[in-house]
Amino acid sequence: MSDSWFVTNLRAIRGRAYPRVIGSKREPSWLFFDITLPILTVSAYAYIYKYMDSPPEFVGYVILGGAMTAFWLNILWAMASQLYWEKEIGNLQLYLIAPISRMSILAGMAVGGLFMTSIRAAATMVIGVAIFGIALSFAEPVMLILVFVVTMVSLYGMGMMFASLYLLLGREAYHLSNLLTEPIYLVSGLYFPVKALGFWVAAGASIVPMTLGLDALRQLFYPMAGSNDAFLSVNTELGILVALCVIFLFLSKYSLAYMEKLGKTTGRLTLRWQ
Amino acid sequence: MAVSHDLRTFKNAAWLGWQMEANWTDPFVFATYSIVKPLAGSLILVFMYLVIMSGETRTAFFSYMFIGNAFYMFIAEVLFGVTWVIHDDREHYMTLKQVYISPINFYTYILGRAAIKIAITTIGVLVTLAFGVLALGVELDLGSVDWLVFFPAFFLGLLTILIMGLALGGVTFLTAQHGVGINEGIAGIFYVLSGVIFPITVLPDWAQKISLVLPVTYWMEGIRRGLSPDMMTSLSGATGLQSFSNVQLLLALLVSTVVFAIVSVAVFRYADKVARRKGKIDWTTAY
């Protein structure tokens, strides 16, 4: 008896997530680099805040932001660029002829990436907190988890959409991912409250779910200071993030179907070394 | 004869480097790409500073931080760039073996490829500094620059970075999957420990001791003393190297450059020898 469509696609998600989860064990040195590299940047920024005698919560903001960079880098290099790389090594055509939803492949990439990156981000947080001795509030644990989960779903939804759009690119893919690093760190307020950029810039940057997610997490971890530095209230940010989840997941499905059709029409789905 | 041959190798390697860096798009997009990234990196620090210091940028510390961060681009781009040349040629274009067997000096080839990275980074640094001076009041007056400190410090430091890049390139022969991590790790260590964006005196004592053996620490201090001597004088608090005269500073930079150069060349030669023996010169690992 053949499996139902649902079970088949669940298997596809598991199958695509598997190499990312197991990959962490196969290359333990990467775990070391993925944890220590953000710590170095975080330390530099933490020391500069210390040098300026800033309030202690700013060091905490930097550590939270540093942990969040792991997710953004994962979106750029392991989600957005992934289908392009799959095309380069010849896997994309196999995905497309498999009797599964294309969304299962993207979802598997997202689930595996999220798992792998969460471990690294958590380690960065723990080490950062231990080194700099910062105190975090856990007064609203349910809200913390809810904000984090919704932020991640919308962020990875955005990554799924990018994965399709990157199929349009050739060598530009590498450069685009490079270009979307520091500028996004800047406008998302990864190392300072995004409110400092002014309302309209912060509002524009909110299209990247990390912006609002980080702002909300800072308010929850630092109820007093975080509220003063907040861009919007936690509830408003959560509402916008839920909306972004729906929008990005819809757009990712639509854009993948469009890119597949375009690729087939122009004969570029299997074209390498553009 | 040998010199003109090397010059031709250098020129062709630089041309190749330029094509690989820039021909993926049109010149306008490439120029924008080359400028936006470094500016955004600097603006992160600017906003961190503004949030705490309530908008006052005409301070010695702001200039200290801004200039250091601008010149750090050389470390991030050139160190990584040199290593990436070796990695890219071997893994992605699979041309390293042809480069090896062609009748050219390998070091000249690497230098030529790196020259383009240096040129592009220099433009990024100049644009960033110009933005800092014109828009943010960074203290940098061309009339008061101490060129006798700046030029030796700048070129010695750049040489150190190039040679270290070569050593790390050698390491990627043996551990392709770790090359990027090691590279970024070393660049990150310099960022934290070399007084790039804050004086090393804010670091714990044990970390300051490490800072004092890193050539980049002396490089950063030398560049700042050369470019903005007044700013360095008026910076309140110690930089950690205030007891060094300019001559002592340049000497310290020279000594650490020589030491790092010897170690780096030895590492590269060793890695090269092992890679040849194990047949790794034309290996591809899919990393």
C-alpha cells in the first residue's frame, strides 16, 4: 500500500533535514567555529560598550544580536543560496522529478537549518552570558518562546522565498549574500536598539523578521530598559511577525512554482556555471 | 629578464583577479557593492556610539574607533582574499595545478591576485574615511598627517597581512573544510585583541599580554598616530602603547612583522610540501 501524500511529504522533510542535523556530528570542528566566531565579534562590541561606560543591558543586547547573526547567516548561505548550489551540483533536477511537494524540500532545509543553528546560537548566548556576567529576565517564559518561534518561522519563511528567487541568479548569488550581511545587521539593529535608526528606517527594516523579533526579545529579557529602547510594543511586534509568517510562506510557495516554470521554459533549470 | 617575467606574471594575475572580482555585474553595481558593504559595517559602530554618547561625534575616541574600523577592512579582505585565491583556484576553478606547473613564480602570482583585493579594499577604506570626515566629523586633517609614521606603518602592516594570508592559504591545502573558519577566527582575534575599535587597556590583563605580541596592534597604533597625531594626543586614557615613541612603535612593528613573516613562510612551505607529497594540490573536497 502506498503512503499517503502527507506521509510522503513528511518523509521528504525528514530526508532533507537529516543531512543538516547529522552534518553537525560529522564535522564537529564547524561547531567550534560557528560558536566561537560570533563570540569574537560579540566580545569586540561588548568591550566597546564597556569602554563607553554604557548601561549593562547594552552588553546583553549585543549578545542577543550576536546569537541572532547565526540565524541570518544560515538564511543567507544555507537557505537562500541552497537551491542555486543544488543546481550547480546537479541535485535540483532530482528534487523536481521526485513525487513530492517542492515545499517539503524547502521545509526540510528550514527545519534542519533551524535545528543546527539553534544549537550554535544557544551556545553563543550561554558563553556570552557567562563571559560578560549579564543578567537576563525570564519573567515571561511563554511569551519568550512564542516570540522566538514566530520569529523563526517567519525568518525561515523568508529564507524559503529567497531560495526560489536565488535561482534567477548566477555568480551574483554569492555576492548578493555577501551584500545582505552587514547592511542587514545595521538596519535590523543587531547590536543596538533599532529605534535609534528612526521610525521609518526601523519600519522598513521590519520586513526582515529578525528586526522585530530581536526588539521583542530584548524587551522580554530586559523588561525595564528594553521597554525604553523598544521600537514597538511586544504584542504589536508579535502580531506583525505572525502576519509575516503567513506572507512569506505564501510567497515562497508562489515564487518557487514561478521559478520552476520559468526555469523549465527557458531551459535553465539544469544549466550550470552561468 | 627575471624581473620583467615576474612583472608580467604580476600584471596578468592582477588582471585575472580583476575579472574574477568584477565581471559578474556591470561597473555601477560593482562600485555600489564595493562601497555599501564597508560603509554599513562602519555605520553599525557609529550607531552603537551614538546611542550611548547622545550624538556627539567630534571626540577623540570616535575618531579612534572609526579610523581603526576602516583600516580593519584590509585585514578582513586581504587576509581572507589571499587564502581564498588558493582555495578558489584549487576547489572551484580547478586551475591550481596549472598555475603550479607553469613557469612562473607562485608568490608573484599570489601577490598579483591579492593586489586587486588590496586596490578594491583601498577604495572602500578611502570612501569610508571620506564619509567619516565629511559627514561625521572624524578628526583627520591631511595637513597634519605624519607621513613618516603613516607610510612605513601602513606598508609593514599590509605586508604582514599578505604573508599571514599565504600561510593560511597553505593551511587550506591540508584542511579545506576548516580554511574559512580558521581565517575568520584569526581575523576575529585581531578585531578583539589588537585595539581596532577600542584601546586594549579595556581588555583583561592576560588578553593585553597577547595583544602586545600581535603585529596588528602596532599597525593600528602606527596608522592612527600617522593619520591623526592630534587625536591620539588628546585621547583621554591610555591606548596601551602610549609609552612607545613613534620610532619604538615602528621598530616593534618591524620586529613582529619579521617574526610573523618567518613563521608564515615556514607554515606555507611545510603545507605545500605535505600537499605535494599527498597529492592534494589538485584535490577537490567540494568545500
